[in-house]
Amino acid sequence: CERQPELQNRVQTNRAGTRIPFRRSACAVVLLSALSAPALAETNVAIYGIIDAGLLYQSRTDPDGKSKTSMETSGLRQSVLGFKGDRDLGRGLEGFFNLEVHYDTNNGKLHGTGDAQGTGTPFFRRQANLGLRGDWGSVTFGRQYGPALLAHIGTEPRAFKEQFSNLYAWAYNQYAATAGAPGTDRNTNNDVGIFFSNAIQYRHTVGPVNFGILWAPGGQSGSTQKNTAWAMGATYTGPVILSASYQVIKDEATANDNVRHGGLGFAVPFGAFTFKANYLNARNETSTGANVSNVNGIGVGVDWKWHADHTATLAYYDNKDKRNSGDHTRNIVISDDFALRKDTTLYVQAAYVDADSAATIKTSIVAAGIPSVGHKATLLNAGINFTF
């Protein structure tokens, strides 16, 4: 490194009072600064992400019934940019953090949010948390994934893929009853039943069982119930996979159970095939306790590893609101994922959607909602998923 003129020919006094020449380079300043902060060197930090984009063809749209072709973000998995790190704290403890942004590849904008109106669109929508872990499990504080949805990833017929799965029946049934403006049905700690703010979660693995329990305190004066949310989920991984979950999201003003959501699932491997079945039930109420909807989501499917680099999936979804008979969709999905590399997947997936006359987003498997209410529609999505 070149010495900087302003750092040359300086003098300093030693303990005996003798003035001695002192020369320091800019490089030395940087090195000394780095050596004086050993804690930074002990923290492992990683940047990671997913970039996913493709084309989506839809044979029929509302209200004119014409076809549509568009660019689609996140057909296989969500597009994210994340930062994570961990630090050995000694005494068998490790600290960690997660920060994760959700964005749309087609336009570069932040993805929308299911948070209550007036709370804004979070920059770190998916995760903004830190925690501790050890042999006893882990505790995480902040905005984070809930344990209920995580429990079913191995049993949901399409592993909750971002397009054409019951990820949307899950999300939309926990949106309307909690995302209102102040004074209406709302909970400010919930984002579509997947992400929870102001939350504390304990996770642990005991033998073949992995489980999590989450609680989000409401932050309301004089009440330990208003605006709270709690969730639990567990997965057994053995010769078969079993999953179970339940969560409750309470109203900000009345503490009513605006959302009650439960699920059960199983997956059975058999050679190159894995058979899956998943049942979800979501009940919505208004803040005063009036029943709004009671949606059963049933999904069955099979994965076929027909080649070392290819996995094909056939799935059927039947989603129906028991309180609103016209809100019913039947869906068939077929797809193939081609692992070009471990970090790059080419995918093609098609869905046939038969929607009844009053079908809503609560029974949809399509990210944008029901393609054409009261009609049948075919959708084809092809794209590329790149991870780093």
C-alpha cells in the first residue's frame, strides 16, 4: 500500500519521554482496525437467494373469457434475497439471525403483503429475526415462518409450490379475516398465516419428530389475548411422513378467534414414487364472532422420480367452503421439474381448474385467484428457478 502523506513523519513520545519518529501506512490503519474487532471474525454470514421467473398462459379470464399470456414471477419457489448468520457463544450456545426479502422477478418490486391495512409493506417480509440454539432446541424472536405450514411441506402434494398448490387455499383463508383497516377484522401480527410478526418460537427435534410452537403477543393495553396469534406444527419422519398443525389468530379489538386453521397429512415412499395426502380446514369469523366460512382443502398426489434429474408430479385438489356451496373448485395439476444442476431447475406445470359459480380465492390453487368464476380454465406455466 502507498503511504498517505498526512500519516507520514509524525512523532510520538515513549515512556522515557524520548520523541521518536512514527510512520503509519493506510494499510496498517485498516489492519489494526480489523484486529481490534475480533467478534466480527467469529460470525459466519451468508448471502443467499432464489430468482424464479417464467411464462404463464391462461385459457380463459374474467370477465370477458379471453385467453391471456403473461410473465410470471415465482412459479416454482418464491424469489427472495436473504442474509443469515451464526456465532458460537460458548457454553453450548449458538446465536443466529435471518433477514429475508420477498420480491417479484418480473418487475423488481417488493412482493405484496398480507399484513393488516395501514401497517405498510415490510422490507424483510419473510424473515427478520434472531435467536439462540443448542442441544435443547432453538428459540427465535421476531418476524418468522410459523410452524404450522412448515410441518406440512413433506406431505402437501406439491410441497406448497408457489403456483398451483394449496399454498393459496392456506394463505387466502387467513387473509380476509385479519388484514382489515383499524376498526374492522384484523390482526397486526399475521401475514396470511405463514409469517408472524412480534413472535417467539421454540423448535426442537426429538428422535424422528420435529416440532415448533409459536406465540405472538398482542401488545394491547389491558389484555393478554387481543391481537395475539399462536401456532404449532409437528412432523414425524420415518418409514412414512406424518404431519399435523393448528393455529389461532385473534382479533385486535375483541380477541375473537378470527381464524382457526388445522391440518393433517401423510406421505408414503415406494421405490421411485412418493404418495401424498393432505387435509386442511380453515374457519373464518368476524371480530364479533359471526361465522363467515368453513373451507375444507383436500389434496392428493404422487411424485415420480422417473430420471436422475427429473421429478414428475400428478396432484388433485378439491377445495370447498361448507358455508357457501358455490365456493368450490376442483383442480388437476401435472408438472415436471428438471434439475439442470443442483442450483438450477427448469420446470413446466399445467393446471386444469373447474370453478363453481361463486368460487373465491379461498378455494383457489392459483396465485392470482380463480381464473374464471363459474367456468373451466387451463393454465400452463414454464420457467427457470435459480438459487445461490
